[in-house]
Amino acid sequence: MKTTMEIRVRFAPSPTGFLHVGGLRTALYNYLFAKHNGGKCILRIEDTDRTRFVENAQENLINALRWAGIEFDESPEIGGDFGPYIQSERFHLYKKYGMQLIENGAAYYAFDTSEELDAMRERQQKAGIAPKYDRSVMRNEFTLGKEETQKLINNGTVYCIRLKVSHTDEINFTDLIRGQVSVIGRDVDDQILLKSDGFPTYHLANVIDDHLMGITHVIRGEEWIPSTPKHILLYKAFGWECPLFAHLPLLLNKDKTKLSKRQGSVAVEDFIEKGYFKEAFVNFIALLGWNPTSDREIFDFQELIDTFSLEKVNKSGAVFDTQKLDWMNGQYLKKLSISYMVSILKPELSNFNYGEMCDEYLGKVIDLFKERITFLKHILTFGNYMFEKPIEFEPEYKQKHWKEETAGIMQPLIDEFRNIDNWNHNMLHNATKQYVDANDLKLKDVIHPLRLMITGKSVGAGMFETMEILGQKECIERFDAFMK
């Protein structure tokens, strides 16, 4: 473990679209690790690949991360002592350090055209060789010589700068999750560092920025393991100390394939839209590949910070199980405060044209349904009769429970309901029980017709609790309207 003054980690997304759930997990683990160790978590936007740039993607990324409760110590919005925090604002640094590698012999000029590179790959493919830049035969300063190289540069010939990898070197590093990793130099490509348009590749910009921003731990997905030897070679070429690396396991579909949008939602924004609580979603994401204990699965945010450690992150992939996520969302629905859920549900009312409702009434409705649903927003459809009079009645339910004689059975009970002074579910239950006992009926003989008249549906919350919340005036209006 490093003995630097403070731990500094970073989340460095590219603004190429939505925030992937895997990206959220990476950001979350960086954040939890930093906060657990009293360190700093930095947001850096890596936008060097302008061909994939998406308008407003940066804002969407930041909003999704903020929704999840991840607040950075340094970022493009907040600023900090190590900015700018957007790579396109740091281009002058990459050119400067790229030329430094040329000067110390760790990188070289290459003048190959895209057609020449395609031909090289085709030859290698036919020969059964893994595609890799062959500096022994291609057009670069080693095959051309220094004089010809300088002449081409002076004449304005397009070039790129490549990393010079020694084929005999062995690159070793310790991954905090996977242990010792060793790679032979001949298996590492002479990676392009500065492209022909002067833009840096991810590898060069990433290493320079991590060093200049004082990053002590690089926590990222396992897809970056093949790039790590290149990054280590760059650190050595610059004479810089390497950060510690930790590569997180893949997120998988149920069939153990890599998680992708072909099999369902992968954008954090989609899960926000579906109505998952951020507390449940973050709890679920945190346990994809890490769990501090085997005897519980529900953790609040502070508990995640307090218990997080990279040593307990698994090497194997983690299955993104939406059924488990739904279960977890239901658990949070049962335990979150009513006032908090009112604040979430109230803005949704306008989407259904339900109009304004007081917090007290909405809180009672939420409390009525919270044991019966997984998503808070489902109240607005499952329990729509709490917000508007029913205008449709389930045909099969009506046919089964409303016979010719039913009106005659129900009218005296409705008249008794008009005279109840203390309108609550106990009084309603007692009045109904006395009525059915006195008339040699069963409770079900009147409960189903009551539910039909009040809700129009066969399934719902407790009947007398529902009537109590709706109130006496509203219930009598619904009875009378149905009878007519």
C-alpha cells in the first residue's frame, strides 16, 4: 500500500451517451473506497475521442451520478487544484509529454497510411499472427532512419507517435483484486500515443492526467486489464511512480454473457425512469461483486462506506439480476419514510392528470399500498381509484358479484353508512359485520359489491381501510352513482 499523504481516486467517463450501470458501479466503488479511507474522489471527463462525442452527455452523466448520491471532491463543476478536469481543455499537456517520450527514446514517429496498416493486418491474419504493429517492416523512424524521418516531418508528412515496447521485457504488476499479473513485452502492441491529428489516445492522456492529478489508486473495469501493461510502460518511460490498480469483475446477464442492452436496460437513466429508489438501486449495484457479510443484503449509504474494501471484491463476474433488484426495491419501499415517498410521488400526479393533493392524503394512500407493490409509481395505476372515481368496472368481477338481488342487499347497508358519525375502518367493519349477521349473510356477500362500487377492480388494498381514507362523502357519492 502506498504511503502517500492521501488516497486519491477518479472516475473518468467519456461523454458518449448514457451512464451504463457498470460505469455507476465503477464510480460507486471509487467513491466508497475514497470515503472509507478519508481520501478524495475526482470526476474527470475523457473526451479526446471526438468522433463518439454526444451532446449533453456530460450533463446527463453528472445528473445520474448525483441522483445516486455520488458527490465528487473535484470535478469540472466544482473545480480544484488539479484542473482542468475535461481532457479537451488539457491538449497542450499531451503534446508536450508526447514529445518528451520521443526525446528519451520511449516513443517514435510512424508515417504509415491507413491502407498500409490494413495491408499489414491482412498479412498477419493470413499468417495466423495476432494483429500488432510491426515496426521492423512498417514506415517509421527505425526503418526510414533519422534523416529521412526528419525530412518527412519538415515536409509536413502526416505522422503519429507510437510507444516503443521492448519485446524482451516482462511487465509485472499487482492487482489489488486479482493478485500478481505478468505480461511479456512481445505480447504488447506499440500503441499509438498521439494520433495524426494531434489528438492523444486514451492511453497517453489517461496516464498523464492520473499522474498530474495525483491519483493513487486506479479502480476500473476488467476490460482495461490488457491496457494496464501499456500504462505501466508509460509510467516507467516518464520516470513516474505507478498508482495501484484494481480491476473490477464484469457485470453479466443471467445467461452469464456480458451485460448488454440487447437483453434489457443498462442505462442508469432507464432505472430512474422505471421508478427505482436510488437507495435500493445503489445498494443493489454495490453488491454486484462485493458483499461485506453473508447474512444481510440491505445497507444504507453510510454502512456501504463504513464496510467497503477492495479485498472483498470478487474476481468472477456478477450477475445483474433484475428480480433481486425488484425485491430490494420492495424492501426499501416498506422502510422508507412516508414523507420522503410523498416527495417522490407528488410530482408524478400531473402525469396522470390527477390534480393537486395534500401531503397528508397522499401519505395515507402510500401507507395503504406499500406492502402490496414493488414500485411507488405503481400506486398511480394499481390504486388509481384513490385519485379519481372509477368510470370502468371489471366485467368478469361485476358479473360474478353483482346479481339481480345485490342492489336490494346493499342499499340498506349503504343507508347505514350514511349515518356513521366516526368514519374509520373499525366502525365500518363493525357496522358491516352487524348487518350481515342480522341478515343471515356472509361478509364476502357484501365486501365484493363494496369493492366493485368503490374501486371498479377485483384486487386492491383492505376494503374498510380504503373507505376510511377516501372519506364518507366520497364513498357515499360512489355508492349512489353506481346504484343509478
